[in-house]
Amino acid sequence: MNKEIYARRRAELINQVGDNDIVIVATAPEQSRNGDVFFQFRPDSDFYYLSGFSEPEAVLVISPGREQGEFVLFCREKDPFREMWDGRRAGLEGAMEHYGADDAFPFEDMHEILPGMMEEKEKIFTTVGRYPDFDSQLLSWMNQIKQEVRRGKHAPYEIVDLNHILHEQRLFKRSDEINLMRKAGKMSALGHQKAMQVCRPGMYEYQVQAEMECEFRRAGSHYNAYPSIVAGGENACILHYVENNAVLKSGDLLLIDAGAEYQCYAADISRTFPVNGKFSPEQKTLYEIVLAAQQASFEKCQAGYSWGDYHEAAVAVITQGLLDEGLLKGSLDEALETKSYTEFYMHRTGHWLGMDVHDVGDYQLDGNWRELEPGMVFTVEPGIYVSASSSADERWHNIGIRIEDNILVQKDGYENLTELAPKSVADIEALMAP
């Protein structure tokens, strides 16, 4: 790992807190799955962003101006017996040598050491509400200090939510982060290509999923960025369908929303393609509308446009397309004003993307959609979903389509980080041809 990258991030954060304040961030707790089995551990994104440290049972402290060094890490000590069972640990020396901590202390000693570091500080900056048990522990330590006020000790007078400051910092991706997201995007695109190549009628959704996720792993991703959605036919009209256990039928579409994670950075791709490799006329018609909506959005994914602009561009194209095909009635202005299009397109066109698949950052500032700026990364994912219970003619039923790419705003224009995943009708049918 590059220690300097994390040191720069901490330095940027220090510039936004007071000289007499302290930053305390805990990583995620391990979560029991069943019995003595735990879910696969993934570090807290804020914690990892500032430290690069991926082990459980760890707390990061940044204390500006501390004589012994500003960056302190509480973590597990080396333990040959536990490491034989559970895997290697960095230990205290590793925390300093490999992760750049100025000091490292045993996680078990935090109750004795951290309250002393909090004394004489004015504010504690922490991720309020993320881990309630840790919030309670911080309050307990503050009260412990307050009880010793007659001995001259001074407790912090305020706990401040770190999220606003740190998440604004995380919203703007630097070159090292962009490179990781490019890799995550390429890995994910290869997986989607594989899904198209192997898909055949009679397969189960989870079999296509397995082939795709195998490609993620083969390319270097250890984790999915989120549970994969592999939804055939009517299942594609369920936005967050994750059962992935139905048989794929000839004549149906298959909607896949899936992305790989690489070094804690996510990709998020959606592609929709025919199970038998050939779009029907109705499927092709609606697919081309969604594809045109995405292209219209791309034109608004540039510095100077607002977050709302690219969504509105997609809505206008989709609504006009639905009117042209008779799925909606009236004029474009009427449909937009009454939002009748939401029967078939009910979600927004994207979200921030980064270490979290729905990444951090404010969408509005002072009540207005914020302006897009270089370094922002987000998804563009218009869709049309015609369920069997909709008002549409039966020939359109059970067509669910979403096309999603990951966009980086640049000084001049934008970069599509996931363009390797095929999405034109011609490219998809060519890739799926026997």
C-alpha cells in the first residue's frame, strides 16, 4: 500500500478541524452469520479511506499537534495462536511500519489510553450514529473525564458529526482513486460480457450469476460491490430482485445489475439482453428508448450542469418514447407535469459512486441540486419497467430494462469508466450469437 496517499487524506482532514480537536473513527464490527461463523469482513469505508487498514477491531485517532505524532491506531496485537486459526495480523509494529501510524496501542488497552487523549480537547469529531455501541463508549469516556474536573481535567464539550466534512472530501476522487475505479469498472465489464456469452434458455439465473462473478474473481476482485441482481422476464420489473433462482426462458429479457469491488472501490453496471440472443420488436423498441435516454443524460454529465439536469434529460426522452409507443397518453408537457411516466420509470437516474456503491456526498446545497464538478463519479442508469399489472397493452408486459454506466466528470467532458460492457443492440446480439 502507498502510505503517502492515506497521509495526504489525513492531512487534508486535519486542515478542516481545530488544532485542539480530536478525530476518532472506528472500523466496522464483525457480524455473526450463524453459530460461530462470521460474515466476510469488510472495513468501514471512512476508516479505510483514512488508514488503509483492513483488519477488524481497530480505531483510528487523529490528534492535531500531538507531540508523539498525530496518527494513532488501536488494533489487535500479534498472536501466533490466533493467526494460525484466523489469519495474519499486522500487529502494533506493522501498524506503524506498513500503515504509517505514529503510535499504535493494543485494542484491549483503548479504555485506558483513549480517555487520556481526549482530555483537554475541545471537540470530538466522529461518525455519529454509525456504530451506536461505540457512540455510547465515547459518551462514557467523556463522563468519566467530567467526573475528574476537580482534579483539573477538562472534558471535550462537543461531539461533532464527522460525516459532512469527510464525505465532502470523499466525494471528489483523486487520481489514485480514479485508477482503482477504472480497474473495478473493467473487471465488472468483463463479467457482464461473460454473462452475455454463456446465457442460454433453460439456465437458472444463479448459473449466469456464477459465471459472471467468476470473471470478477479471475480479474482480481475479491468481493462484489453489492448483491448481484440477475433478473429474467417478470423479475426484471422488481428493482432490487436478488433471489436469482428462476429458470431463464426464451423470449424473455435478462436484466443484470452487478459490479465488482476492487480495493474497497465499487463499480455498478446494469445491462439488459435477450435470453435467446435476439431482441423481439417490442423489446428492441423500449431498449432503444432507454439507450437514447442514457445518451441524452451523458450530454449533461459535464462540469457546470447540475445533478438534476441529467436526470431530467433522461426523463424527457423516456417519457416521449412511451408517448410515441402508446404506453402513455397526452402531451409531453402533461406527462412530465403529472409524472405519469413514473408508472414505468420510478427511480432517479443515478447516485454517487465510490467506496460505497451508493456513495457519500450531498446531492443538494442550500436546497438546490449541486453543480457537477471534476472528480465526481456517479452512475447513469435510466430504465423502463412494464409489469404485468401495468396499464400497458399485454404485448409490452414483463419487459424490464436498465442500462447503467459509471461516469467520471472531467475538466472537459466526462469519462465512461464502464464502456467495455456491450450495450448496443448490434453488439449484444453479435456477442451472443452461437
